[in-house]
Amino acid sequence: MIDLRNVTKTYDNGAKAVKGISLHIEDGEFVFLVGPSGSGKSTLIKLLTAELLPTTGMVLVNNFNTGKIKRSQIPYMRRTLGVIFQDFRLIEKKNVFDNVAFAMRVIGASEKEIKSRVPYVLELVGLENKSHRLPEELSGGEQQRVAIARALINNPQMIIADEPTGNLDPARSLEIMMLLERINALGTTMMVVTHEKALVNRFSKRVIAIDDGLVISDGMDGYYNYETE
Amino acid sequence: MKRNNFGYYIREGNKGIFVHGFMSFAAICAIIACLLIMGSFVLITLNLNNIISDLERESEILVYIDDNLSEAEAKSVGSNINMITNVQQAVFVSRDEALQDYIGQQDDPTLFDGVDATTLRDRYRVTLLDIGQTKDTVTKIEAISGVAKVSAHYEISNGFMTMQSILNVASTAIIAILMIVSLFIISNTVKLALYDRREEIAIMRMVGATNRFIRGPFLIEGFTLGIVGAAIAFFAEWGVYSLITVRIQAVDTMKLLNLLPFMDIWAPMAAGFAAVGFVVGVIGSALSIRKFLRV
């Protein structure tokens, strides 16, 4: 569950990236976050992952108030989130299995747990036969599936996907979105940040549009009615 | 989900050493050079202290008693000498004993047949606790009633004391500078490893790795570099020192110098080297990783 109340973020150089956003996302929801470049989307994601702290207002992520929790608690807050990036951010030297297992290892999972959970998640994203491949041996869509598997592996309450289809062709983009929708159907809250109007409009989901650091529309009609450029 | 991460730290930390082989080699060389110089200064200081201790044990000042005092009166002066804080021991030597000692040291004692002991004075052989305070002690002894003259050769001891003071200051300064240099090199080695793995670290942070988990392998890397450097430096120091002491003892004029055998001091030296290696390695790593762990 995400709850933002009158959140502002002003950078040290005086730039106001977020100017007073309030929004609420319930557990299990699927939400598209749209907006042009420089609208404040990236800052908003960083506020949700506690890479940045709000200047004013409250950011509540899965019951963690990021403005008030101790620094030592931030890793535990992040374990309730899975983050997917446009550029996949896979470790080139590790194969598919190890890239996914890595996310379990860093939070102290046992090898037994890793060996049991990783194949299950790789099967969920359709990569069960490619677990020994290196990232460079995979297509863009497959690499993004590895990133999704890594985001899913620790069973987060919510996944934040930052332009997950930005580097993919339309067919692969659709596959990835359908995969994210399937994961959402299993109970994981999903926030997808995207520019792709056609893709958003194929799904009947909630769409939050932001511009100039403010929410300018928030609709359940599943229609991307905001002109980005 | 809990497990012992120590194996992971060691595996990843040691991998880092080989991935940046050249920088690791440079870091180990820097630590060796630093510790060799540091260790040499420590050994010189220890030996100098040892020589000064020998001097303190062996050097004595002679306190001559007034001719007009009887032997019994002369003996009573000893209690006043012994009351001076820096006096370790004051041994009474009568005129007769002094004469016999003197004759005994001559090549042809028969030349002194018939010499009367009254030509000499009763005296005390006084050993001191701290030869650095010889001058003050002599002044105090001279002030005692019944003391005619005090003979002390404190130029040598003063020379050693001055050299010891200079060495102490110089070695402290050099040790501090070398430690900073080593810290800098280790810190840069680890920084390179961190830079190489910045994406990995970003991912680790994003999936919820604690700072301790992220820091672990880099601390192990710094620790290993520090300890390996310290171990090599220790054995090199041992070898070089043993060689030098053998050479010094082989020279006739240097035989009087009582140099410490390395076996007598290896344990504190090893502990010192290990401590410096540990501190330089671990602190150097910790300094580098700090900025990568800022939220």
C-alpha cells in the first residue's frame, strides 16, 4: 500500500521536482504512472524507494514512513518492493539463475531456499530453460524477464516498473505488460511508469498522470488521456 | 531468511583482490614498505633503549668523601646518598679497597709497593636509576655534607638520550606519514573495486541488502591485503635484522653493543605488524565504502 500526502521534493540546487502530490494506491492494484520527461516521475519513484527523502509531506510505503524510519531500516523497507528498470540492470558476469539468486543471497537466504525458489520464479516468467545463459546471450525481452524474476524473487508486496518496455519492440512490450498483469493477478501491487500511450490504452487500469510535479489526472477508465509532448 | 554470510564475504572479498591484481599488488607493496621502515625504526629504538638500560646498569659515578672524615663518618654519608630518589645503589669503597682495586688493574703491581692508602679518599660507587637525570643527581650529592668531589661522565649517556629523543620523534612522524600513505593506497584499491562493482552495489541496495552485507566483502579485501602485507614485511624484517645483527657482532669494536636477538622480541613485533596491517587494511576499505553506502 502506498500513501502520499502533500509530498514535495526540492533539490539542493533549488529545483522543485515534486510540488505537492497526494495519492493512495491500495494493495493489489495495478497503476500506470504517466507523464512527460521532467514531470517528476523519476523523483517520485526515488521517493518511494527511499533513495530520496521528501522535503515536506509523508511517504508511506507498505507501512514504512520513509521520512521517519531510521537509515538502518531502509533495506527492510526495500525488501517489500521489487524494482524493474528500463535498462534491465543485470550483472553481466552472472548467469540468469545467479542474477535472480543474487537478490535472495543479499538478504541472507540459504542455498536450500534459493535452489527451491529460483526455478519456480524462472518458470513463472518463462525462462526455466535459460537459467544457465548469460545476459548477453538473451534478447531484450528475455533480459527484462530476468529483471522481473529478480524483482519477484523475494516475494515483494509491490513492484515498481520504471519504463520496463522502453528498450523493447511492441510485440515484446506487450508480452512484458501481460506478464506484469499476470503477476498482479497473483496479488502483487504493480506500478508501471511508462510513456507508451498505445500500451497503456490496451489495458483497463488506473492511470495517474503527473506534470510539473503535480498529479493532473487520476482515472480508473484505463485511458491515457494526457498528451505527453 | 537468515544464514551465515561470512563465507560469502570471504569468497567475494578474495575475488576482488585477484580481479584488481595490479592495484592489490601495489597496495601490498606499499604496506610492506611502510611496515619495513616502521619496523626498522622500532627495532633501532628498542636497541637504543636496551643500550641505555645497559649503560644505566653499568655506568656509575664516584663520590669522594672529605679526607678529614674517619671511615665510620664516611660510611654514614652513604645513607644520605641513598636517600636521593634517582640513586639505585651507593656502595662504600674504603681507601684501602680503592688502592687494591687500582693496583689490581695495573700491568706491574710491584711498582706500587709501599704506596700508602692515605693518599686516596674513601668513596662511594653510585649507580643511578635514570641516567638522563645524572646532572641533577650529581648536584644533589655535591650538596651533602662530607662529600668532597663527585666524578661523573655523563656526556655519553647524554648523547644516547638525545639520540633516543630524536629517534622517538622521527619514528613517530615517519610511522604516522607511512600509515597515512598506506591508508590512501588501500583506500584507492578498494575504491577501484567498488567502482567496478557500482552497478552490483546499486542492485544490492535496491533489493534490500543491508550496509553491513554490502560492506563485508570490501572489508575482507582490505583486511586480507593488510594482513598479507604485514606477514611478508614481518618475515622480511626478521631476515634483514638477523643478518645485520650477525654482521655487527662480527665487528670487534661493535661486540660491546648488546643487540636484542629477534627471537626475544618477535611476539610484540608480530602483534604490532598484524595490528598495523589490520588497521590500515580495514580502515582504508571502510573509508572508501562510506560514500557508496549513503542513502
